Amino acid sequence: MEKAIQLSPRDPTIAENYSTLGACYLLLGDADRTIDLFRKARAANSRLFYVHLWLAGALGLRGDVTEAKSAVEAAIKIRPEVNSLARWREYSPWITNPQHWMLREKTLNAGLRLAGFPDE
């Protein structure tokens, strides 16, 4: 992903590259690097609801709860039906790998809960 971003910095899908890389860093526990990448993803395409949610999770983990709540609100404004962790999982049926979900629980989901994103 880093190489793809370097080779094509004006790629119309650069937001997805930033968000994929950011997700990897968050699942590894690096909230600071994640925040930078998701801010870049949001700047490249602010219409992707999941970018706001991943950013909120990282901000929540870092303790920036006010900004995290704003990011959650932005995500829900874009995709109102994804308004809880249960609804997000329902909306994304490919999230079935138990190891992946355990990593999300320790990082993304924990940060989202701190930002006020409910379980149900």
C-alpha cells in the first residue's frame, strides 16, 4: 500500500489505499499513524462512511473523544443505517474471521465505544 501511494499519489482511489493501510496500523495498535492515514483518506474522499468510523476508533483509542464523536456523527450522516457495531457487522458480512474480529475488539471497536458508538 505504501508503494502504491508513492507511485500514484493522484490515483482516484487513493482514499482506499490510505484507509487499507490505516486499518492495518490500527489493528497493530498504532493509533497515531492510523489517524494520519485516515485523515488523508478523508481528505481524498469524505463520502466513505467507514473512513470516518476507523478514524473515530483511532481517535477514541488515543483519548481524543470529542473529535472521535464528531467522526462518528459524520459517518452516521453518510450511512445512517450503520449506527452501531452490530449494524456495521451486519452491513459488512465479510467480517467473519474470528481472529480479525478479536483484533478489531481490542482496537477499532474499543475506540468506537469510547467515542459513543453503541454495540447494538
